[in-house]
Amino acid sequence: MPAGDLPVLIVGDVHGAFERLFAALKPYPADRWRTVFLGDLVDYGMFGVGCLRFARDRSNTDVLLGNHEAAMLWALRDSTRIGFWMSIGGQRHDLDELRSDEPLQRWLRGLPSLIRLPDRTLLQHCGNDGYLSLISLPESDPVKAINERVRDLLETGGEDQLWDVLSGPNVFATQPERLERWLELTGSRRVVFGHTPHRGAAPMRYHGGKAINFDGGLSRSHRLHQRGAPAQASVGPLPD
Ligand SMILES: [Mn+2]
């Protein structure tokens, strides 16, 4: 079955929690779901690059760029950034793994930052409209233009700018007018994101489900993540 006909499975921030990820995906076989990772597979937990390779190789799967992937690529290119990257949970052995795996580097530098599904759900890393700072409006297809700009930045040493954009706080929860404008500009009916742990037992819905946060703190290695948060807070089907 083509991926477009499959139900959509969303995976929030994994942060190196390979074993918890594997357990959370058990009810969702790769051949029966279109899986989308919302970014931040690396850092804090011990198996970030393992999670990247697993997500890359899983069938019917897309992976979005998170701020932690941008920071890791920044550290890879510029060794003066390694200290900063380790201060945000970077694992030295992961950087060594990535350095020795050029196909993985190329794959990472080609990741999209936005995906718009056929049902007009927009998927992105953080709950923020700061992606607009990457393009000039008006723009006939902002989603496509932003993804093209992100790819340019990843190929031309612009990781610092991506770090800023992808680290944006969750403004959609509290600023419905910004949410509405973002949905209108991108031709979307709702937005699904991660990045900011929500501490709920299920993905957190705001404004009648027009914005949904799937960062439920899957990785127990992240100091901000709730201990014992259920995997269902981060991994589950996209609601109807
Ligand atoms: Mn993040």
C-alpha cells in the first residue's frame, strides 16, 4: 500500500531513548502505518544516532529536523560548537558515529522542517511560527519555500539560524491569533508539533485540536521530562 493511504503515526521527541521508542512502536508495524518523527531524536539519551538510523531505515517513515539535529550538525562542522552541543545533552560517541557515517550526514542535511499531509495537517518540530523568518512573504507556497531555505542553510553553514528557529517556544498554546495566521499562511487546518514537553498522559490538544503537542517526555534522560511519562503521550495515531 502506498504510504499516502496508510493511517498516520506521530512520534514526538525521542532524545536517544531507543528502548522506549522500540516498545512504543510495537503496536504499530511499519508496513501498516505512515510514521512521522517530529525531530529531536538525538541528545540526552545514549542512543541518538541509533534512533536516527532506525527512523531512516523504517519503511513508510518521514523524519523532521529538530533543533538538536541542527546543533549536532553544527558541532560536526565547527568543533568550537561541541561544548555547547554537549551542554544540551550531546553524546560524544554519537558525534563520532555521525562523523564516520557520511551517508547519514547527507540524509540529515536533507531532512524537511515541515510536512503538510493530504488532510491539511501541518507537521513541524516546535509550536512556533518562527519558520517565517526564513522566507520573504508573500510566497505562494510557504511550506515548500521554508523547506528549500532550510536545505540551503544546512548546506551552507547556516545551522545557527536553524537552531534559533527550531528552538522556538510553544506559542500556539497561548496565542491563538498567531496559530490562526500560521494555519492560514500555510494552507493548513491544524498543526502537530513537539519540542516542548507537555506533561500530559496523552498528546496535548489546544484550541479545539487546531494545535497538538506530541512531546510527552519519552526520554527519561531529559532533565525537563516528566519521570514515568507514558509512551502514549509522545507516540500515537494522528487523531481524526
Ligand atoms: Mn526540540
